[in-house]
Amino acid sequence: MQAFSFQNPTRIEFGVDKEKQMGQYMSELGAKKALIVYGSERVKKSGLFDDVVKGLKEQGIEFVECGGVKSNPILSKVREGIELARKFGADSVLSIGGGSCLDSAKAIAAGTVYEGDVWDFFTGKAKVQQALNVFDVITLAATGSEMNDGGVVTNDATQQKYSLSGFSLFPKVSVINPKLQSTVSRDYLVYSASDIIAHSIEAYFTAKVHPELISMQVEANIKTVIRTTEALLNNPEDLDARGEFAWAATMALNGLTHVGIAKYGFPNHMIEHAMSAVCDVPHGAGLSVVMPAWMTWYKDQNPQQFTRFAREVFGLQTAEEGIQALKQWFDKIGTPTRLSQLKIEGAVLEEVIDNAAGNAVAWRMDKVYTREAIADIFALAK
């Protein structure tokens, strides 16, 4: 293993009804005034919002609301949240929703205490040095944002989908209640499965050093996602499967599967960010199209690990068989595997390729992922 430093300060509160104690958790950390970030009115109709704010009221925590966060969250909503938080004098941001809400909350938390434009954090013009305290009740298992310091937002004016990060953006407390996720639609369940697998394979395939212990952890995570997704498609109320699925999402991107590895990247995400920035497709749906194509394009760069993937995850013998098995599984559960299913063709595809090439420059991956290379990968996804 490579030398490493590892610290994850997020406190996870996992279990049924834990969201009702969020007020207590926040009060313990000194919260007095919170901006609550959420997406659709579904969190209110379900009673979740009331359950959470009841706890805040009991602890004397004041709050204001910032609703309407969309899937593939946008910069204009983040700026709206920053303005609200500043006017209210918020000391905390509480996200009630999925990864889009939480990513927005992190950006708001950083931007509220920054004198410049929050987009500076996404373009590398500034680094996050401080932020309001972040808390969340996660309602969709996918991004892993509940236990890491990153967030992704699309600049709706420029169609740039970039990320920010900073140690102060680790949530202080994250609530994971599997029961809250039982109403997730079939589509977003399978898109989430794709997202978790993508988080799992990026370093697994691209790292120059990848210890066997970490490979085994990644493989266990992927096999858990496959097993629990199938169980949940058969029975959405299976809380045991729901809980394992949710924890697999967290584990995929909380840092534990990245310790001791070296020199890795996130090319699938880099490419997909262009798809969702230009076409607003669900992130996981875009990833399930990109992954098999990218794996086919990249496999000869790391044949031993691709062969291992086929063997350990699917019980097969060759890299090609493993890639095909993953694509077939995506087809089986109903998440897209072809660009045509997302209506990304012709001039739209060319725009996506151009956008991805811009991402490659921003992510410092353009020496490998030239526009021509990205076009080749997309050609394998037709």
C-alpha cells in the first residue's frame, strides 16, 4: 500500500426514525439558525419535513427554507440559497433529500462565508477554507455525498458541470434511514445502482497501485449493489436490502476504498458530466451508458484488473466477458446502455463531446482523453 493519511469526520446516524433526532444532533454542535435545503414538495407531503423540523423546534433552532433543488443541481439555485442564508444569518445548512440537495447544501455552506462568487470553488480560483456546518437526512442512496467533502453542481449559464471540495464540507451528522428510501422510483433505484458501481470502479480500474485488500472491498461493494438491487426490484419494502444498498452507496465514496492506492482518475464521471450538463439526463443513466463503452476502450491498459473483475464479480474468465456481463445486467434492471436510449445523437452528441473535451482540460485529463478519444468511447456506446 502507498503511504496515506485518512480522516473522515462525518458522524453517521443509521436507522429507522433517526431523522426525528436531527434537532438534537444539530443542537449538540451549536446550531441555532439553519437554512433547510430540499427538492420537491414530496418531502412535505410524506411528513418527513415535519418530522425533522419538529425536532429543530424542540431544540429552539430557527430555520428558513430553500426548496426546489432539481436533480442535476444548478448554480442559480445555489446562489439563491446563499442569499437566503446570509440574510437569515444561518450558522448551519440542513439538507433533506438526495445527493443533489446535499451537494447544493455544501456549495451554499461554502459560498455563504466567502466574499467572492461561489463558482470560484468549482473552477479552482479559490479553495474552500471554511463553511457553515452541514447536516443532512439522505433520502436517496447514490452519490455517497453524505460521508464525503465533495459536491457537484451545473452552471446553468455555461453548461459546465464541475465539483467543489473542502474538509469543512464533510457533513457533521448524516442520517441514513433505509425506510425513507423505500418510495424511491424503480427508475431512480436502477440509476442509483449504476452511480454506486461507477464510484466503485473508477479507481479500481485506473489506479496504478491498487492493493488486493482494497480490490476485495470494491468487489464486495459491487456484488452487494447487484444483489440488493435485484432484491429491491422484487420487493421495494425489503428494509434489509435497502439498508445494505444505502450503506454500499456510502462506502463507495467515503474514502475507505481509496486508501493506499495511487494515481487514479474519474474518467467515467468526467465524460458523463457532459451528458447531464448538456442534456440534463439522470446522472446514473448517463453512467450506465458510458461505463461499458469506456471499459471496452480502456481494458487493455489494465488487463489483469479487468480479468479479475470478470472473475470475482461475475465468475467469468475474460475481461470481455466481464464487461458484457455488466452491460447485460444494466439491460436486465432497465438502466440505459446506449446513447439512442437517451436521445443523444447527431448534433447533440457532437455538443456533448465538445463539452466532455472541455471537462478533460479542466480535470487535467486531456492528454489521454482528447476529443478524438472521447468520440471513440461514445462510438462504442451507440
